[in-house]
Amino acid sequence: MKRLILIGLLALLAGSCSQDFSGDYKSPWPDALQLLSVNAVYPEGYADAVHEGAVIRIEEVSSGAVYTARTDRRGLAEISVPPGIYRISCSDRTGRDIFNGTADKVIVTGRRIVDLPLSHSRAGTLVIKEIYTGGCSKAPQEGTYQSDQYFIIHNNDSETAYLDSLCFGTLSPYNSTATNAWVTRDEVTGESVFPDFAPVVTVVWQLPGSGRDFPLGPGEDAVVALRGAIDHTLQYPLSVNLNRSDVFTCYNPTYFPNPTYHPAPGDLVRPERYAQVVIKTGQSNANTISLSSPTLVLFRTPVPAGDYVLQPDVVQVTPGNAADRIVKVPYEWIVDAVEVFDGRSSSNGKRLAPAADAGFVLLSDIFKGHTLRRRVDEAASAGNGYEVLADTNNSSNDFYESEIQSLHP
């Protein structure tokens, strides 16, 4: 108990500290804590957006310990933390303007000052409400099950949105613990450098419709079955029922003929709600998305998606992996995106640039029936009269892990 009180007092002192650092700094706790100063750098043209109270999140990579601090009116936050390797992120919002930044693998062994550039984005109309890809147990039978993956899209706006021609996919590499050929390191700062596109791998899917065929009202949801659009609970009670008249499904036996993962949809699923394959770049006979750590992106193309993927240099081979072809999706086309880290590992790496998702949500384990859900903004929901979900473009803030799927009966 005394140790906890001491740590709390130290954190309080660090969080309340605000000073300029000229000359050498000597930590008052040289063996335990080092002063970390984070300067949130807002994009050009948004100087007026700088305000006191933006949250800085500091996570020690190996232990998972999380510290938070808030910026002062200059955009500066200071906190004392143990030596280690940290992932630092910042989220701030003014109206519909969102500012996010991430610095990965920041080494703190003494006093450290980090400039954290923030990217600007706008709060979205359509957001990802839930991602369920980790599978469940076959109990009371033996074994595990993964043919029941789905995600949910939510209309977060006060106006009706239309799902027609909305595209979606997952990024290379599939898993957050894999080597990432698309993200490099700045030789001077050591910070991650992301390409100006999201590398969508295996397949680009597109929802059907010619413009106004599939409306989604304020606060309404749309379910997308990534694999079997059937009632999985008939055989596996811990799974979900995706045999629904309102479900969209990734069913295309020409491109993905594996019946284990893509059985014929149930009798309530309407053929006009089958998602279309814009392009398949992988070799798998089933729609492939990570069980443990997917990235999911929703995007719209300013030209017909089928025409876009035929343009030169849009489809590229992943450096060092000739079998891995991706589609370049410019970040400015992304409607919403979520990054998931594998909670069983301390070797996760970001695949999405901060402008799309400055953070991540952890999935602690697979085959447990766990799902990832977006938090509800209770105040905004009460004021608007429909469900409004948190949207800071930072999944560390917006999402949480639930022990049961929202579609579980």
C-alpha cells in the first residue's frame, strides 16, 4: 500500500509539473523515473486548434503499463515514467476536427523531449461499430470455430447515409506481429514512416447499390458477414446468427469456393445484399482476415472502384514477398479504419497511419467469443436522440474488448 501511495504522489507531482528545459536536466528519481516531455505539433493552418487538455497516452511496450498526461495551452505535456520503450499517442478534437499523432518505439533512458506531429481528419458519418474475427469455442463439442466473422457499420450522423458502393478490406501484413514491409524508420528520429496509402491485401470488397438503394438512418446499423451468412448457433451455441434479412455477405463461390468458410447463405439472406469482389489479389480459397489482430478499413473511391484497380501501379507486390499483392488506397479516401493489436504479444507494430487510426485496440485472445466494440458517447446520444458512438480516430480511446458478441442470442 505504501508503494502505491508513493507512485501516486510521484505521478501527481509529474502531472502538475510545467517548466521549460534549457540546460541539463537531472531527474530527482534517477534510478526509477525519467522526465518525458511531449510537444503536440498541430498541422499548419490549425494553430487556433491548440488548447489545454489534449490527452497524451504513453504505453510501455513490453509491460503494457499505460500513463496519461494532458497538454498545457502550448500543447506541451510532461510526465515522469520509468525507463523503457514507449508508444506515445495524442488525440484531440474540436467540433468535427480531429487531431491524432503516434510515435512508436520511443526509447526513454534519461530526459526525453518528443515532438509529436498531429494529423488532421474529420469525424466520420459512417463508423465501424464492432469487429468480431477471433472465433469461439465449439462447446459443448471439442474444438474451435472461425467461420462466423462479421463487422458492423453504424451511421453516426443526423442525416441518412447510403452504403451503396462502399468498399472495405484488410491491410498487409495480416497480423500486427508480422514484419511490415510498408512501414519504415526515419534514420534520424527513429520514428515510423508510413506510405501515403493503405495497402489493402487479398481482396477489395464493395457493397452493392447504384447510389441510394441501401439507406442507413441516423443511429442505425448494418451487419456485414465476412464469412458464412448462416445461423451458426444451430451447431455452435457460443456463436452468432448471421442468417438475417438485413445482413450483407461476402459470398462469392467463384473467387472463394471453400464451403467450410463460405457455405451458401441462409434462407433469410437476400441475394441483392451480396458484396461484390472488385479485385482479388491473393490465392486463398476463403476470405482471409486475421483472427488475432486485423486492420479493417472502409473507403470510397472517387472513380468506379473497378476502373481504379486497373490503373497503372495501383496493384503492387509487397517488397520481399512476391506472393503478397496489395491495392493502394489513398488515406484521403478512407471513411473509417480500426487497428487491432494481438494482446498475447508485446511485439505489435502499427499498420495504419495516425491520420486513419492513431491508436489500437487489444484483442486479448482468440476462440473465446470476444469481440471489439466502439464506445457509446452517452452525452451526445442523449442530446441527439439516437445512438452516437465515440469517434476520435483513435481506437485506444474509442474501442474496448467485450467478452461476448453483440449478435450473440
